[in-house]
Amino acid sequence: MSRCRPQRGRGAGLLALACSLAVGLVHASPAGALPPAQPPIELVSVPPSQRESGLEIYQRFRAGLAEPQCDAAATGPRWKKQFAHAPGQLVKSDDVLPLFGYVVDALREAHLPTEFALIPFVESGYKPGARNSSGPAGLWQFIGVTARNHGVPVRAGYDGRLSPVDSTQAAVRYLKTLHGMFGGDWRLAVMAYNAGEYRVLQSMRRAGMNAQNARPAELPGLSSITYAYVEKLHALACIFEQADDRGEWLKRLDRPVPRLAAHALPRDATNLERWANANGHDSLLLKRLNPGLGQGIPRLEKPVRILAPTPIDAGSDSPMSLQVVSAPVPTDEDSAKDSGIGAATVAATAPRVAPASRMTAATARRSHTVRSGESAWTIARRYGLKPQQLLSRNGLKSDSVLRPGMVLALDEKNP
């Protein structure tokens, strides 16, 4: 039975979010909550510019962990048995790995530990359409009141909890609040996410602890579920790192998968399939990633945001690799108004002719400034290089992690 009670004041919405997760853990039936397995992604429908390596996603996850070290307790028989399926689930040819990458990037952009990216693994198996018979839904298994308190619309005809964009934004915002409240201790933040920040603060007061000297495992008066939840996330990260067939597993991770990002639909868009076709996306993939739009695109106060593949260089200020564009594609805004795709979208997606000054071959050495979410694999692919070539030209090792702001040389030094 949930111990959450109605609260008033500024903390009501925050406590509701923590309570929702506790309710989901107590009453969830994972086997029945998850929808049937989805068909694999047909990569032929995803342009190469919108793909990235699954291994690079995992490396970004590892680089963002607050506690990457693993001890015997984290990889003991109990956790190995419970999470024996997890490494295989991550490398399957389905939507899990790209969704995992999207959440990892959202957390890293918020400067949060990537242990938090394992919460949807535990809660929903990374199924954005997951529903629990007791009420929670979506990647993060929010209950309705929690979603509304954090600006996620839930109404007749549209459930924003099934939006991986809106639900992830709400979860990251709340986790960032808790992470700051508890002095950057990810374990305390997870405990507060599960049990409510006020319970954790009260427990710390009783124990005479504060955020700087607290020992999360020794806090009194919290449920066994809350203690186990922290252990569960750490153990899952360690099971990935120490998979029995690690060499083969890493090879299976090193495959191209869609790179996902949020896209705001134009207000005059009424049909997801038409918008997908007009923008070069696989409509079946978008429907799987955005199950909240199963009944059509709703009319909301804010633009509806969906998850879709996006080019690695989308929004980048760094120079594009040189390519010749013959002529812009003419737009037809009048027909777009009745097509359901949005006139603004048609105009925005028309290619632009590059200035003549950029069409000539450059004699100077090229460089690239690393943006958040980019990897050696994606940058090398963009410029027609092999990842090892790119790394060696910059004096980097194969396991080096690229940081935003780094300037990479693309060409070999002149002799």
C-alpha cells in the first residue's frame, strides 16, 4: 500500500512525482504492463545522416556515471539473476537503444548522472506505450496527477505521459531539482524520487546527517523498496559493464541506430503520417516512438512535440561538409494547408543553395567543433572518415570520450 498522502503548497507536485513512482513499484506487474514486442527498425528508412553508433551511446552513458566502479555486491547472484536479460534487451534490433540514447543525452545536457537513464529500464523496459493496470503509463510510469503537476497534458483523446519528449522533460526537470537539493548525491536524489524529498529530509534530520555527510544506506525509517531501488540502478549499470559475453555484446552494440531528438510539429499539422512522409521519416517508426498520437495530433496550448530521427548536425553552427546542391526544391504552401503536414514545414524543409564561395574546394585544413551528443563515429561518418582515422589525427585513443567544445582536425598534417 502506498504511504503517499495528499500535500499542499509548493512541494505538492514534487512529492506527487515521487509518490507516483513508489506506487508503480509497489503495484506494478511488469510482465503484464509491457506491450508486445515491436518489430525491428528498418534502417533502410533512416538516412545515414540520422544514424549513430549504439556503442557510442553506451560510451556516453558510461562517461556520465556518477559511480562507475562496481563491487561484488553490485554484480552478485541476486542482481545477475534479476537482470540477466538486460544486456540482451539493450542490443536487440528494436527501439530500446535509440530511446536510451535520447534519455542519456537529455541527462548529460542537464549535467545529471546517467544512472538516472536506467529508471525507464526498470519501470517500463523503455517502452513509451507501456501501461500499468494500476494507472502509471509511459517510459517513466507517471500517474495522471503527477503528469499534470509537471505540465504534461493528460486529457480525453491525448495522454502526454505516452510522449517520450514531454515525460522525459518532466522527469529530468524534477531529478535536477532533487540532485541540487541533496548536494549532488545521486543516491539521495533517487531515494527522494522514489519516496518523496520530505521523507528523505526527515530521515536525515533524525540521523543527524546532511547532504554532505549522509550515508544513504543507513538512513532510518525508509521502505525497503527505496533502499533497493538505489541498489537496483547501480547493479544494472554494473551488469552492463560486466556482461558474461562482453566482447560479443560490445560488437552487437556497435551498429547504426537512429539518433533521436524532439521535433515541434507546426500548429496546422493534423496527420502524423503525412508530416512524416513530407519530412522524409518512416511513419511506422514515428508511430511506435510516439504512441500518444494514436488518435491524431491534438490541439494544445503549446506545439505538440514528437520524437523522430534527426541529422547529427541539426542546429549546428559548425561548417557543413562541402556538397553541391543543384537548385532549391519549389514549395507549394497552398496545397500544404490541406495536406495535414503544415505549410511552415514545407517551406522549412526546402533545401538551400550554398553560397558560391563555399562551393570551391578548400585548401586549408578543416576542423570540427564537437557538439553535445556527437561522437567520433558520427563525426567521422559525416566527413567520410573512419573513426580511427579521426581519432589518430587528433592524438586520441579508441576509448577517448569527446567533450562538447573540443576542436578536432579533420585532415592530416601537411608533410
